[in-house]
Amino acid sequence: MATEYPMPQWGITMEEGIIAEWAVAVGDEVEEGTVLGQVATDKIDVDFESPAAGVIAALLAAEGDTVACGTAVVVIADDAADAAAYQAS
């Protein structure tokens, strides 16, 4: 199964973040806690860590994109077969 994960909110005043850099690519295997990339906010730059183990099925925002908190930015599938199924849909 593939699950979409949102731009995190690291403070009550944070409304959006900028994808400064992705540290992973589609097809990469990740563990929970793996750094997926870096998010720039109006106050700090923060590592965005994987909330789950699996395979990166899609990156839904490009480097440089400004994304509202709660908006899906990455899809993590359970395994390569689930990632392929997500990409085919």
C-alpha cells in the first residue's frame, strides 16, 4: 500500500515550508527516521524525516516549491511492487 505524507508543521505559526532539497529519489528504500530532505521555513531550516519505512513511490513537490502544511509532499509505499502500482495508477 502507498501512503501520502504531508508537509509537517513544526510550530503553531508555521503555515508553509519550502522544499529546499530532497535527499531521496523515487525508488529509494527508506527507514523510519531517514532524512528525506530539507525544508526551509521563515525561521529555520529543518530535516524532514521519513515517518515510515518503505520505498519512495513519488515526490509530489519539487525543490524550491512552497507547500502549505498538511499538503502531501511524498508517497511512501510498503515495497517496490506497491510503489510500481502507485506509479501506474
